[in-house]
Amino acid sequence: PCPDVFWFPIVNTRFCKEFIEINENFGQWSDGSNH
């Protein structure tokens, strides 16, 4: 990392896995046609 920069472990591996699982099961994602 860069000097004089603080690093904070805000989320852990478990959070990331659960977050991805929740979002994959949501099933109502935009197809990107709104751009």
C-alpha cells in the first residue's frame, strides 16, 4: 500500500460471500438498457 494511508478492514470474507449470494438471488437486475 501507499505510505501514510490507513487501511481499514471494513468487510470480511463472510460478508462478501453473503452479499454476493443475496444479490445473485435477487433476480431483478437491470439489463443495462437505461444507459
